[in-house]
Amino acid sequence: MPAFKLTCKRCGVSRIALRLERCTQCGKYVCVNCFTNQNGVNLCLDCYAVEVNNDTVGAINEATRAEQAGRYEDAAREYERLGYLDKAKALREMGKTTIVKHQYVDINRLLEQIRQGNLVIPYRCPNCQAGITINKETSADRLTKCPYCGSALVVSDIERFLSSIL
């Protein structure tokens, strides 16, 4: 009885009684060294590599979308899972960064509106709760500290308060 040699179509190994498995995706018969079983799906390593590469591209796209949306921790987790540890670390640092935007406060413009309208506006010191009257005689210099307790008044808080009224 003649012995038949079987040959792996992937790596070219040829042996008698070589154990071959069929890839469910491409249909090639490959040896057990060129074969993997992932979640019950029999794949040759060529098809498995394409599948893994597609998963990686999808994961990178998802991480990029998370980063663009400001979800830095989600993006960092995805990059860390893929092995991009430096990128994950940088994103986590970005997540800790607080962005402060500067706002121009024109308290003089608001005081001018109060003068023109002959308005009297009561304001309370956030520290001692004393009543501070803002009227046509009030200057911007007078709104820097409380005349009763001497604590510093935050001009942007006063500006926000006056803007909501005017």
C-alpha cells in the first residue's frame, strides 16, 4: 500500500500522515501549525491575520472618535488594549487638563447703562452679605472691595450679575 504525503497549502510542509484542517473562510487545507480556532471558528493564519487587522483598524477608529469627542479615558482604554501605551498615557494626561478661557469684562459699559437709565441695583457681598448699592454714582474702583468687610469682590461675578439684570 503506497504512503501518501500531504502538503500544507500555507507553509508548504509535506509529510506522511500530516494532519490538515480546512479553513472555514477561504476553504484551504492547512496543517495544525498554520491553523487557529477562535471562538469556535476554524481559520487559517492568513484569514485570521486579516480578521485581526480589521478588528485593530476598527478599534483605532473608535479610539479616534472617542478622542475627538473629548472622551479621553475611553480612548486611552482602547489604545491601551491595542498596546499603544504612550498614546494612552498622553490621553489620560489630556483628560486631567482643565482649559481656562479668558473673558473680557467691561464693567464700565454696564455702569454707563446704569447711569443712563438712572437705575439703583442692590448687590450683596458674597463674604459678609452686606448690601452694596450700585447706582449712577458708583465707580468701577468702588466695586473692587466690599466697603463693609474689606474683602475683594470678583469683578466677573458682579459683571455676570449686572448682565443678567440689564
